[in-house]
Amino acid sequence: MSRDTDAKTDPKTERLFDKRTVERNIKKTLIGRKDYEKHLKTLPDVASKGVYGGKDGEEGEGDDSSSAGGSNSGH
């Protein structure tokens, strides 16, 4: 059981399950599809921590005023 906990924090193991490389690692049989699915089930739900763009988001307001503001005033 402690091995599973260590595997989650081990950077080398985390790379095996990285979204960008997981399909390649499965094809190379470095991990199995079942291992990957099991890993996905252990991940916490962090949807509530996400930042969404839109009228209320600061990200959208800052981008418009800083980049477009300078070019629109001369346009």
C-alpha cells in the first residue's frame, strides 16, 4: 500500500501518466490501460478550483485593456 502512495508522488511515475504522453507510454507497454484508468479514478475532483473566462473574470478584462487598449487608441 505504501508503494501506491510513493508512486503518486514520484516524479518519474507522474510522467508516465502525463496526459501529453500517456498514449505513447501505453503503446510502449510502460503502463497498462487499466493502470491509467485506475490512476484517473484516484485523482481528486478540482473542477471547483478552475477559472473560467467571461465577463466576470479578471483574466479577460486585463487582456483587453493591456494589449488591445494601446493598439485601438491609435486605430
